[in-house]
Amino acid sequence: MHDGDRWVHVPDEEGANQEWSIPVTASSPNANSSLVPKELENDDEYWEYEIGQKPRKPNEEEDEEEELEDRYELEIEQSVAAFVDEEFIGRNTIPESEDEDEDEFYPRDRKRKRSEDKLDVGTSFFSGLEFKEAVLQYALRKGRNIEQNRWDKTKLSFKCATKGKCKWRVYCAYDEPTQKWLVKTRYRYHSCTPNGKCKMLRSPVIARLFLDKLREDGNLMPEKIQEIIKEKWKLIASRNQCQRGRTLALKWLHKEYADQFAHLRGYVSEIEKTNPGTSVVLETIPNADGEDMFDRFYVCFEKLRTLWSGTCRPIIGLDETFLKQEVKGILLTAIGHDGNNQIYPIAWTLVQGETSDTWLWFIKQLKRDLKLGDGEKFVLLSDSLKGLISAIESELPKAEHRRRVKHIVENLKKKHKKKYLLKLMVWNLAWSYNTTQFEEQVMKMQDYSMSLYDDVMKLEPKKWSLPYFRLGSCCEDVDNNATESFNATIVGARAKAVVPMLETIRRQAMVRIAKRRKKSLRRQQRFTKYVVKMLEEEKEDADKCITTPGTHGVFDVRLSGQTYDVNTNRMTCTCGKWQITGIPCEHAYGAMIYVGLNVDDYVSEFFSTDLWQQTYGESISTVRGPRFWMKKDKY
């Protein structure tokens, strides 16, 4: 309720706690506002300390000893908050670059949420650490000289550190009714001018800002850190500050490398408690002293497994990606495709290295959990990795294993560097929808270069070209774009320690499901957006078709001087595209337009909105934060 000049929080009649925020008047949307007594708002004594307390100064040792669980939780939350849902995978697009490395990972500059700077009165935080991070990001983004002037366990405040009469300040305190930290008072405006200094930019802060980068590259020198700070935030840090920050970060990382796998047993136990039926495996090996050390971790959540099996096409993309840190480790992933041709993570595993043994172990886990049997009726997409090929041949001998064409092109270019049409020719060969088209592309390659032709034939192109794929999967992929899309999403997580990385991937899966559930429930059309886009492309040529009808759903369709046989009853066309994709080709679409058939009646149900909604009808269950399951003991 409103009490004079202040807004105060009043429990409801039954005494229940209510979450609340402080409104800003319409006449002054950026007005300074407060939850402390008005007569004390400009009282420096009140801001520095309460009666009977002495003001404290920053203690760098306290910053060094922040609760690891709180830091992990904050990093996970921020990574998930920055998650952007992946777009659907399009058709027949040649990759622009052969460089598989992602963009360089720079110090974090997180997405802003809620208000522009997250410091409006009434803004809530789950911890004091999150509030301090919000103030730090404000100081960095605005180039302001801010310092902390209150360090109580339940109260924190910051003020402008520039000499003069600048009144900028912000005060946050723990609110018992909501069990959150709330911004109570904020003086929004600075009367000073940025001077390139920031008292918050002490060595522990520099250490945290560059922790991810140093985890990836331990050779990052103080001079480079100093340069990045100046370039990125327009702030000045001394070389000694950067040196101390680097030393402290490396100290944290040394401890992290020693302890990061020690917490996994608690994580595994928490997953088993909160997600019954989930397959989660943690294996160890003895070191030279006979102690158990981490070997590999695998998880396949029960909800992801059952919903993929019941609603998605039988397609699994397999890939490996290195952790973006100096510690040894590789993430293996299994990715599906939903009805909108977007990625659907099924399972992931962390291993020490990519070997034949680790691939065999991963494939065995998937075979058991996904009930793959001998692989019949399933399509696997991957690079031509010897260990993976061997594992699939051993465990899933009847699976259709499609090799990644981008990887094939990269290998061919090593020998045929000056053959500039190589890329286009190999992709056109892979994208042939029928054997006639395939043979035509082979002849063009022979005319262009016999040496290239010979090397391509050695790679058995029938194993990675469309006309020789089995029908029924409604998948025209000859590349592994799904796993590349997933790897791009988790690039930030891969620069984290193991626990935050794994938990970020899990929470992103939850957010992905929630976002797509909302989208799917809003969709009124019979089929997904992906199908609509594909049919729009087909209609451009369908309108040009000349159709001659036969009987029993048979048509002769002429386009660009060629005639194709279409059978709407059998859902086939001699071009082959309809059978492979599950979506009517331009010739079939042209015949349907001619006789007035509804094209939607001839699209595979794999792409239906109903099935897409079922895919995201349920989510994996929540897992409590690291504080509840992180263990100090090792294996």
C-alpha cells in the first residue's frame, strides 16, 4: 500500500508472503525511488553503516573465497538466460566455411534482462552475488567509477567513487518475505563524467572476468588482458592489477582442475532422485596410487528418450566437440530432429578423449536406452571418424550410416586444392534425388577431372548420396548440421568448469522445451513452419508445370523440358524427392493444383503440428542447484 511518500509491503490477510515490485510514476518514469526512510536517503552515515557498526573496506581475500556453489549457480543461470532457440535446418545450403572452430570466446558480456541495467528499485535477485554482478556489468557497460560501501550478509550498497558531489548509489537487501534480494534504493543519475577508472575493477574481479578465457588459454598475458579491458570497456587497469588478476584466476583454475570431477557423484545422485528412469552413468579408473579418478559421464533423460522415440523421425546425429579449456575432455552428443526440423538433444557424454573405445561405449549406451536393436530403420549422421564407424558397424550393423559431406569435401581439398569446382560438384552429387541425376553428376566430374573422380569413387559416394538412401526416414540430410547447431549453442558452456557445463546443457534443454511448447501451442496450421517454407519453394515451380492426368492418381507432369511420373495414391514421383523428404515435390504439387487436391493431405505426419506439440508436451524435471549436491570429497 502507499504510505505517505513511500510504498510499503503488507502481507495478505492470511499472512502469506507476496512477491512485489515498486512502481515508477508515469509522469517520471526514470525517477529516483527508495524503500528506506526518505529523510535518510541522502544520509551517508546510513549508507555506510548502521548504528553500532563500523564501515568496512573491501577485502580481496573474501572475494577470493566466494562460495563456489554460488558462483556456479550464477554462471549457469546467466548462460541459460542468454539461450536463443535454434532455427530450423534448411534445405540444400552449402556451408559457407570449412572452418569448424567457433568464433573466439571473449570475456563474458552477458545479456541484459528485465530493465536495461537490472538496478531499478524493486528488481529482485536470487543472491547478493547476482546483485554484485549486475552492478559490475553496469559499471563496465557505462564506464563508471563505482565502489562498494556496504558488505553486510543481508545488505549491500554501491556508490559513485568519483570525487565530488555525485549522488549515484544503489542499495540492495535480503527480503525475508520473498526470500530474494531486492533493490531498495536507487539514485539513478550521475553528475560526474566518466574518467576511465573503476574501483570495482580489482584483481579478483579481473580474475573472474577472464576466468573463461584463461581456462581456454593459460598463456594469456597481463598486457593482453590490459588491452582487452581498454578496448572492450574503455577502462584503465594497471599491469600489476592484471598480473594479480591473472595469477588469482590461474590459482582458481588449478584448484578447479583438481576438484571439478569430485562433485559429479552428487550431481548423478541428484539427477536420479529428480528424474526417475533417467539413464545416468559415471565411471572411474584407478590412478597410479590406486585412487578412483574420473573416466566418463553419460546421461540420457527419460523424458527426452521417450518423446524422441514416440514423436520424432528415426534420425540421430552423432558428433564430438572439444571442451574450450586446457583440461582434457571431449563432449560426445546424440541429436535428433523434431517435426519442425529443429534440433532435439537426446543424450550427451563427457569422456577424456575421442577414441574407438569411447565411441563404442557411447554407442552401446544409446543402443540400450533408445532400443536401437541392430540399427534397422534408423539413420545415423556423422563425420567419417574411424572409431565411430567401427563402433556402428559392430553394434548397429543394419543402421543407415550417412557420412558428413562437408567433412568429405574438406579431405578432398587437401589433395585437390586448385580444383575450384570441387565443392560444388561433390555437393551436387550428394544432393542428386535419383540415380539418373547421380550418373549425370558423375559424368560431369569425369569431364572436369579424372583424378578427382577417382578419389571420390574411393570414398563410396553411394553411402552419402540421396538416391541410395533407404526410404521412410523423411530425411534428406547429407550433412550433420543439427550437431553443429547444438555445438554453437553450447559454445559458452564448454568454456566453463565441468559441473556448470553439464548443468547448463540440461537447463538449456528445459528452456528449449518450454519455448517450443509455447510456439507449438500457438500454431494453428496443420503442419509446422518448416513444411510451409518447403512447400512455398516447391510452389514456385509447381505453378509452371504442365499436367496430363491419367487414372488412379497417376499424372504426367512436364517441367523445364522433362516429364515426370507422379502417383498421388502411392505418394511417389520419378524425381525421387517426394519419397525421400516426405513433402510433395514441385511436380506432385503441380499435379495436385491441376486437379484441386489439398497438398496438406500428402505430407508425412512426422511434420504435423499435433506431433510437434506432443514432442514438447512434457519436460525433464528440475534439478536443485549445486549447493544441494556438490560434494567436497573425491571418489
